[in-house]
Amino acid sequence: MEHLINGVREAVGKECWYPALAQALAIPDTCGAIDDPGRGKSYRRYTAWFDKYVAQDFRSPPPHSQPFFTAHDLYQARCAFLHQGGLDFDEPDVPKFSGGVVGELALFLVDNGELVPSLNGSADLTYNVGLKALCESICM
């Protein structure tokens, strides 16, 4: 596993954002397969691994302390990025992702659910998840 984590960190250090993201999104698959080998278990393994090791890094600040980036969200991003080459996907009840270069590549999540205090002056609460932070959370 160390070689995979080192690969992500090396790509981040060189600002090779797309290889860093691809490798980081694959790590939960690999780690999950170590814990629970076999075919046909990818989603369950992936989400269980995320919930155990990464989920705590993606909660909104108090007083809400709600998850704003879930195992399901990351799995959908993994599928879209690794299988389709992008971060756009249409599925009900899943935050919309869009990728763009703003200083460094960032993932933007928009939660269109419950109305909560807004960070950007609209009815939607928006979080910016930097690719570097996402990769580091997965590599911990």
C-alpha cells in the first residue's frame, strides 16, 4: 500500500492533479479488497473503507456537523472519473460535482437539500474540497 500512497503524494507534489486524483480514487478499492477480497463487492468495500477512515474529514463545521461528502459521493466521483474521464454525473440525491482549475484543481460540492446558512449568499450551501486535501485524507 505504501507505494500507492507515495505515488499519490508524489503526483500532488509535482502538481500532476489528474494522476493524483485517479490514484487516490482507486485507493479505497485496493484497501477494501485487502480487508474483504472477492468479486462483486466493490461498492460495499469502497464505502465501508471511506466511512471507517475518511468520512470524519468531511463534516460541516458546528453547529450543523453534517457530512457534506459521503462514501457514496466519493464512489460516484470514482466511477465518473475513472470510467468516463470526468466528474459530471447525474443521479438523484447526490451532490453535483464539477472540476475546474482554480489555482489548483478543486472539487466543488453543492448540497441542494435542506436550507442551511449559506457560505455564498444563496440558498445552497457550497463547499470547496481542494484536491490536495482530498488526496491527503484518503492517504492517511
